[in-house]
Amino acid sequence: MVLNWSDIEQRAVAGEGVTEAEALAIAALTEPEDLRRLHAAAGAVRVEHKGNFVNTCGISNAKSGRCAEACSFCSQSAHFNTDAPKYQLKSADTMVAEAREAVANGVREFSLVASGRAMTSAAELAVVKEAVGRIREETGMQTCASLGLMGREALADLQAAGLQAVHHNLETARSFHANIVQTHTYDEEVETVRAARELGMYTCSGGIFGMGESWAQRVELALELRNLEVDSVPLNFLNPRPGTPLAEQADLTAADCLKIIALFRLVLPTRDLIVCGGRAVNLGERQDEIFRVGANGVMLGNYLTTAGRPAEIDLDLLQNEGLVIRPPPHKPHPPSLRAAVRVDGTDANGVA
Ligand code: SF4
């Protein structure tokens, strides 16, 4: 298929993503000249929809290890022998202190991430609710939680306590999911995202690349996320963890990572694309290029079980690229954010 770049760019600027056939053709590009054209198109679409604003996320690994699920990439599963930390849910005070540190480091959205199939304990949920309410009140950051396979009722309860965003990755394409996770289904992942979306929460859902999936399956994931109408897509690149079934899996190049970012920008032109785990190990020096190929967000600080680079380096990168951190959603939007306003009168955070 011959790609008509000016037509693709025009439609993306109007908010329309590429077709499945176009996405597959993009995924098949290998020639340096074609990749340069792809990167330029995706970068231009990012500028069109996001201006010079970027989202910066930070996380607390609020509860770590001892998970009964068996996701092949994850060092927190009790099924695998790994050196990931194991501890119960942190106190609200600890999470709030971490949030304070994060906001001082330039983070605009802070997520409390807990290991486990789902957080069902009323006592644990009470601690998360307290932490969420205090983080929102005391730091002004957008509040997010990643608590596993959560149902609508529990999410509504968290929303009432001040939770604005829900993170839950689909991990990979539907057709590849059973290769990676056998302890829960793809539909269960989708249901969590759908429940958050129906509650009007900001939904953050993406995947991990480099787990052995094909390029067609990367396209499949992008289209699934587009159908789900998620607000934000975290893009993770596998950092193989010793002791997990994917410990020896390493098939991504930096060029692949940049192509994935650009592909996702053209499939999901108006959504937030946040580059998260595995950035340093897979992109190396080329992580400086992520915004030029379509990303408009980055996770700062440490990841769940691995260390990130110092936030100052990333903040310098934003400055060098002429980017500024987008204000959290409850603050008034500066006029230049109008490009991110949807036709339904809400912004990408669902805020009117
Ligand atoms: S990804 Fe989540 S559900 Fe899967 S093993 Fe890790 S902590 Fe458990």
C-alpha cells in the first residue's frame, strides 16, 4: 500500500486516525527515508493537538509483590522467583509524602499502583481513599490509581473520594494476551477500563511492547484502545526482569520504540501518549526523540520495580525541546490549550 502522507496528516489534524490498512503499512516501514517521513508526520500531529504541553506522571509503588496473578512480564507475581520488593499497602502518610516529593520534581499526575488481581479489602480501599483525597487537596496533582481489575462500584467510591483517573493496561493485543497472562482474561481487562470510562473518569490504558508480539498485534492493540476511547495511552517497552518467563526476551530496538510511538500517534491523533517503563533501557540516547515522534507525556522518576533516570535530566529535556508541563485539570486552561478541547466541550481529561 502506498501511504498518502499529506492525506494522513490532514485527517489526523482533523482528529481522525489512520485506517487499519494504513496502520499495517506504517508498521511495515523500514527504509530510513520512510521512517523519517513517519516521524515528521507524527511529530506534526502531536504539535497540532497538544501544542507545547506535555503530561508528566509519577507513581508510588503502593503495594508490592506477592501477586496471585501470573503476568509473564511482571516481577511482582508470586509465581516467579524474583527480587522485586514485597510489602503490604503503604500508609496514607507515606503515599502523600511521596506525592509531595513528586510534585516538587515536576509531576502533574500521580498514580497509586498496587500489586494484585484487584484491591477488594475495605481497609485497603479506605487507606487509598484517604491518600487520594489528601494528594488532590495538598498537591493539586491529578490523582490516579492502578488497583487491578476494579468494578464500577469500587471505582465510583474512589471517584467520590477524589480519584480523577484510572490506570489499567490491556498489556497487549487481544490475540496475544493468552501468551502473556493465563490467570485472567482480556475481557476482564477491558471491563475495568470501560467501567472507569462510563463513570467519566480519565482513562489511562496501554501496553507493553517487546514481549514477542508481532507488528500486526501492535496495530491490533492501538485499534482496540481507539475503540475503547481511552484518554491516555501509556507505552511501556519491556525491561526483562530476571526470574520472569520473559527474562530472556529482548527483541526491541530503539528504532522500533520510536516507530511504535509514531504509529500510536497516527492511530490515536488526539489522545495523550505517555512513554513509561523501559524507556532508558530500550531507547538509550534516543529517548530524547520521543516527543519529536508523537509522544506528549513521560513518566518521571522511578518505575514500579526499576529505577528511572533523575527527574532533572527529563526536565532539562523538556526545556530543550521547548515543552512545558500541562497544568493539572482543575486549574484554568491557558488559551493555547484550546487545541486539546474536544467537540463535546470537555478537554482530554473529560473536564468541561
Ligand atoms: S501485572 Fe499486576 S496482576 Fe499481573 S502479576 Fe503483576 S501485579 Fe499481578
